[in-house]
Amino acid sequence: MIKHSLYILFCVAIAGKTFAQNKPAKTKPDTARQLNTVTVKAYLSEQPVFNVPASVSVLGSARLKVQPDNSFVTALNTVPGVRAEERSPGSYRLSIRGSLLRSPFGVRDVKVYFDEIPLTDAGGNTYLNAIDIGNIQHIEILKGPDGSLFGANSGGVVLLNPVSGRADSNYLSAGINGGSYGLFHEKASLQQSGKNYRFNLNQSYQNYDGYRQNSRMYRNYLQATNSWQYGNNNELRALALYSDLNYQTPGGLNLAQMLANPRSARLPTATLPGAIDQKIGIDTKILLGGLINEAHLTDRIRNVLTVFGNHVDFANPFITNYEQRSENTYGLRTYFELAANAKENLDWKLNLGLEWQQTNSLISNYDNNAGVKGNVQQIDRINTNQHFIFARYAADIYKRLHAEAAVSLNYYQYKFKNISPLNESGFTNRDYTPQLMPRLALSYQILNDFIWRASVSRGYSTPTTAEVRPTDNIINTNLQAQYGWNYETGFRLRNKDESMLLDASVFYYRIDKAIVRQLNPDETEYYINAGGTNQPGFEAAFTDWLIRQNPNNFIRGLQFNTSFALSRFKFRDYTVAGANYSNNMLTGVPKEVLVSSILVNFPKYLSLFVQHNYTSSIPLNDANTVYAGKYHLLQAKASWQHKLSRKARLELYAGADNLLNQKYSLGNDLNAVGNRYYNPSPLRNYFFGMNVGL
């Protein structure tokens, strides 16, 4: 821990030195060396990230480009406070400043948007693994509860932008890569632009045999966007995507099994068959589409209106049952913005809006006869409605003080009936009391390149459909929403040309009625409300171009990035079946994570990217009696670009992951029955590829 603290202090010292060397000067800065200001659109209108009074991180196209484009996991894990896992290829889990106790698989307690369209349905489930990261151009991550604008969540918000920033260009690009364990990934992208329109079409296919038995995955992906400019800076966008994802799940191993053969799938027992016997896996087909209209009604009034819908076919043959889900979601999101008249000392904006979603689910469970549906166990229909109205006022005072006050009023209800075996004729309703989610935030620009910020916000997260009706097939109407308050303060520090940025914050998040997953002896699951959690933490992110745009040196450019997260999350008043886990560390959360990288540009368009990830030990059960060991992941990627003609370019690259050959699990089964906690990840592996652009 001491060495990590010293490391952060070292980064602060470097930042302070840079800051000191960039005091106001009489001469103007070299604008030719000025970097583009990083901006965010998360708070309904574009603004520089430096001034935002919130913990927001941006993964732009340049940062995404150097990361592997076969999975979201590596890129997301560069953000402090974010933990993305992939227990087997295609099986994502994601948490922001929290635990994965609610997520045996999938993404819960985090709200995800695809442009302006919620990817998270009304039932709280998010099929993030359906998206191919190779077709995402920009990611914004809001850490901590931010339901004032985005509805019920207590973890955070992720915004995915699928549209290229090259708004006025026509291009055609294609890429292909392959690697160890049968990796194959191809993608193609087309953009056609005219005076008043822009059309994007993206296609990809990915296949991966996997490191372990029964871990093959494939995904066919098609994404299209079309935008039309009309009137006075008005825009209408149409978005659509189709994803066909299939992946096998090898299942967890106990410690002895992992040591004996880490590539093995889950083995059979005296009472239950194994993963291969039952052909366990997941098949997900999703079709999503929507229209987004942005209209400038006057010089001061703007409206954004989004209508959307999606259909999901889901199948999951598991050890004890075969589940099928058919889900249909439709909804709308709209908000108005009123801007102030231009004033030198006061600039403000007022937003009013609402979001409404309805998800209708037919959930069917059958016996699993070696991957074939057998007799009906239970069939239920659950219709879920989630909607909220929100308001936000933001003001810049004397171009120094930025203040925001926002609130949302959230409604949630579901109704259900049994189709088999009871064949009920009517629905049973479960309504939740409407909840206010306020947020107050301030930032003050103490110096031109130093800003302080603070915020307080309320988190509120309703049970997901998969938690209300889990694999024990019992609809739990007693499960309540979790909620809590988050208190945070921090600062940002930059140099004059914005080539360096230090972003640091401390927070304390107190959650009540935390939703946690429990397992029956037959491994079916159910969920309860624990007493709560106390979640204090520290996060820091630092980036600096140590050498930039120097054509006379052998090293033409050198960029350093690091992020650090310190988590001291504990249970509070948590008792299950007579066992008291109060004051234990929160299951599945490492105490420290440090991710550092360096990008070096050489002559002849050669570059080298190296990244190191240190993750401390992780408690695997609520009793804190079993831990996953700490690990160091080292990856590297070398690339070369060459102009084939005035309009054509070629890129070749090769790289390796887990260069230190660490034995670890990038995703553990928490509180696992039979101590089957471990999902071993690949040892040292390699990849290579090429991209061509016109």
C-alpha cells in the first residue's frame, strides 16, 4: 500500500512541477501545439471535462485505438473505479464503485445508453456484450449515482457514442485480426456524407475458441446510423443495430480443480452433470432501433426527442434448467433546454425532461436434457414500467464558479402472472413508492489551470427483472430497492496546452438495503436486501505527453497514463442465516487497482504501447475466508502505419497479453456453491492484425 501511495504522490509532484512551470506568461502559447480540449455531452450539452463538477471519465477514439478491440474489458478497466470482467469470452460483468454481488452475469445497477437510446431496459438488464467495441467511437463514464438525469441507478452511467467524429468526410475502412486460442475478428465501416446528411454502416464478425473447454463464442454485428440536417441547425438521426451473440460458459472450478487443469470446464459431481454434459451457454439476439430529433426552436430553446424500441431473444441452457426469454422494450426520452441571454458574468441553462420505458418479458424454464429443452418447470409473464421526470439548472458565475442543481422523480412498477403450471388469468401488481433523486454539485476555478469540485447525490436502484424472478423460479415481491447518499470532493489540474491532466477525488457512499445474491444448495439463486454497505474510496487519473510533436528526435512522442483506485468498502449490519458479516470487506472488490501505460511514437509511423495492470487480492465470499490472489497483467502492442496513396493508408500491428504469464481469473463466481469460485483466464497469448482505410 505504501508503494502505491508514494506512486500517486510522485504523479502529483510531476503535475505540480508542470503546473509551476506554466504560470501565466507574457507571450501567447504556441497554438500549433495546443491539443483538442476533451469535452463531454453527458450533461445534455457539450462542455469541457475540466469544468464538470462530477467524476466523469472519457475514453475517446485515440485511447480506444491503442486498446484491444475484441472486448470492452481492457479499455474500461483503465478508468479508476470501474471493474469490468469477462469470466469467459463474451460473458461481461461491470461495476462502477461497487460490487458484482448483484451480477452473476450481465450488467446491473449501471445505466447504459447507446447515443440517446437507453441500452438498459425497464427491467434493469443491459446486454452490453451484444455491442462490438470496434464500432464504438467514444465512451463517457459517470461514476457514482447520477439518477438526476438518467433515472434509477446507484452505480453510475455509461454513454456509448457509435458515430465517428469525422463528420464531413467520406471513407471506407476494413480490419482483420487474429490470435491465440482461435481468435478471429473482422470489421468494415463505411461513411458517406453530403451537404445535409451523413450515413454510417458498420459490420463485424468475431469468433474465439477460448482458453478453456466449452468457452467458444461468436458474434455477428450490424450497426447503421443516418443523420439529416434541416432548418436552423436541426438534426434528425436514425440508429439501428442487430447483434447475434452466442457463447458457451465453462463454469467455475474449485481450487484443486484449477490447479490440476485450469483449462477444464466445470466437472460433473455425484448429483449434478458438468458444463459439457449439459451444453451450457447463452444465445442472445437483439434488434434495437430509434429516432433522435434535435430541434432548435428559438435561439435560446432546444428540444431533444428520442423514440426507441428493441426485441431480445435469449436462451440459456444451464446445469439445472433451460431458460428462454422473449423481451420487448419500447419508450421515449425527451428534454427541453432554455439557455440564458449572453451575459459576461452569468451564463445559465435550465433543462426539463422525462424518460419512459416499458419492457414486457415472457420467461420460460424447462428441464435441460443435455442442451435440449425438456418438460416445463415454470413460465411467467412480467411487464415492467419505469419512468421519471427530471429538471436541472446549471450556472457559470464570473466564469469561475459552476453550480448545478438537479432532481428526478422516479416511478417503478411491475406486474406478473403465471402461465404454467397455474395458467393465471390476471396480473398481480407490485408498485414502488416514487423516489426523489437529487444532485447538487459545485466547481470553482481557483486558478486558470486548477479547479476544485464537490457534489452530493442520492442513488436509488430498483430490483431488476432477473432479481425479482431469479433462477429459483420464485417471484420475490418483498425485494426492495437499494438506495444511499454519495458525498464527494476532488480537483483537476492541467498545464497550459492541456497535454497534462491530473484528476483526483475522494468519496463516501453509504448504501442501505443493498441487494445481494444468495445461492440455494441446488445452485439456483435468489436475492435479499442486506443491511447496507459503507463505501469510502479514493481515485486518481493522470495523463501527460512527456514528449510531443518533436520531429527531430528518435522518440517523436511519449505519453504516460496512470489510474489508481483505493476502495475500502465494507458490509454494514449484514446477517444471513445466523452468520454476521458486518464490517467484512465487500465481496468481489479489490482494495487497490493501479493501471499504467506508456505510448511511444517513433519515426516512420512506428509506435509502441505498453500497459500494466496491478489488482490486489479479492474476497470471494461474504465471510472473507477465501481470496483470489493479486495479479500483474502486462500487455504490449506495436503498430506501423504506411500511406499507400494520397487517400489510402495501411496499418499493421501485433501484440501480446499477459506477458508475465500470470495465473488469475478475470471474473470469479462469488459465494459459489462447492467452492467453485475460479474461472481461469488465458496465459500468455498473442494477436496480430491489419487495418486499411480509404
